[in-house]
Amino acid sequence: MIAIFGACGLVGNYLIEDLKRREKFVACDIDTDFGRKYYGKNFIELDITRPVDFRKLPKGITSVVHLASLQPANVFLEDPKKYVNVNINGTMNILEYCSQNKIKKVIYISSVKSLSKSNKYIDEFTPKEIKYGTEFTVFSITESCVEDLILYYAGKYGVKAIVFRVPPIYGYGPHLEGWKGGEPHKTGFLTFIENAKEGKPIEIWGSNFHFAREFIYVKDVVSAIRKGISSKRSGIFNIAGKQRVSLLDEVFEIIKVFSRKGNESDVNIEIGKENSVEHYILNLTRTKSLLNWNPQYNFYEMLVDFKKEMKEKRFERLIIKRRNELGGY
């Protein structure tokens, strides 16, 4: 049986939809109304910061997928203690539960945000280089600590633990809108799609618009988690999409998929304006060889599937939930 912490988010919803056809699972989250409504008897209200809550878990759990964390884009929080309490103390509670109950496998999803991008090439041995003074600083500090704690527990207690390091995750879900600088906002990706659908001009910022960058589709994240659960391997593994894509190519692919024929958006490049795009390359050699995992989606294939998910309103509940959290934005 698999326990999924942070089950009510984007990756959790896609993962459970996949697992429920093949595995027994328990979905754990603090969002009681959402969890009970969509996961029913498989849902357990569980706050990872409360050790006593872990007593609610049933016997027979063999694997844990840790998706529970506070992130600046998801919640508007300025108190570092809350990030420490959820991300670090919460992870400690998960790991204590795993060590006490002889859990065989722990999977954790980590961003590449805290890693050094100085040489543009990231493998599993790339050192951390946290940027201080940003709204992501405390999150990056705590996420880095979580990685180290998981690897420490794996070494001390013999738990098979995998940390998947990921670039920005794309998928039809709540991450399309979030907090930035304390204000609700739409991502550039969502803005590009909305403008393409209406035939409006799309503006690209920055002189690095031609640099190829990494991404990953949520369904590729799910397939990597499945591989990780069944594998006997431990350690850090990079995962990413089938090919990198530049900001310019991203916009042209979005126009190709979402614009109506004869009403395609014009593209304007504003070199003088800055963007937040990071240029780096993820080395997937170790993941492909040791886990036998390969991504299935390039950017165009992801967009086609994304459009299908949007049309079918799959997991529309996540978008409604996020907009409510943003105050109806």
C-alpha cells in the first residue's frame, strides 16, 4: 500500500488517478473537504506537522510519496517559521514514521531552484547555491534541508529513498495561477495560451528568448514516481521532458496548438524587459540507465494533451480551489 502526503495538489491528483487502477493507496492531506469529496474512503486527514496524526495511518503501508510542502507560489506567507515547521519538521515526522514502521521506499519531489546554475549543466552532484533575499529563499533553504534529511535517514535506517529533482512542472492544474510578490497572478504560460486562443499578440520578454530550457509534464513526473516505487535504487535522480524548449519555441508551439487557423497571434519580442527564465541542462543519464525511465512528452506533445485535459475539464476542481485561495482572482 502507498501513502501519498500532499495528495490534494497537482501531482497528487494525477498520481492517484494513475495508481487507483493498479495499487492500493491512502491519500493524506490537510484539505479535508477536498480529500473526502474526491478520495472518499481512501482519504485520511493528516497534518504532517503533528506526529500524533500518523497514528491514523493503516497497517500495510510499504511506500511513501512525499509531496507535502509550503511554496511561495502556492500560499502567501512571509513567516520563515511556517516554512520550517511544514517543510522540515513535517518531513522529520514522515521520516520518523517510516523508520519506525520499516517503510521500504520513500519518494520525494524536489525542484532545481536551490542548485548552482553557474556552468549550466546539472547532474546529481551539482552543488547547492541558494539565492538570498528573494521570496523563494526560505523555501529553497528548507527544501535543501529536506533533501539532506531524506538521504540521511536512508543511510542510517536502510530505507530506499529517491529524490527526484525536477524543472518547472507543467499540467492542467492550480500552478497556472499563484502568488508572486504577495499578489495573485497568472503565469506567463497561461497568459500565452489565453492570448493564442483569442488571437491576441503575445509579448516575449528578455534577450534570452532563444535559450533552450528544461520543463516536465506532470504525467512524466507520475511515470517517474511509479518507476521509483518499484525500483530498488536510492539517491538523487534528475527527471525532465523529452527535449528542451526555448521561450520563443514555446510561444510558437502554443500558437500552433491553441490559435484558430487564420487568427494566429503575432509575436512581439521586448529585449529590454527582464524575464525569470533560467538556462540550464539536466543530465538524465543516471535516471535512464538505473531506473529505466524515459520521458514520453516533448513540449508540443504536452500541449496537445494539455488542451485535451482542458477541454475535458479534468481536475478543474484544482483550478477552482486555487482561485478561491487567491480570493476569486
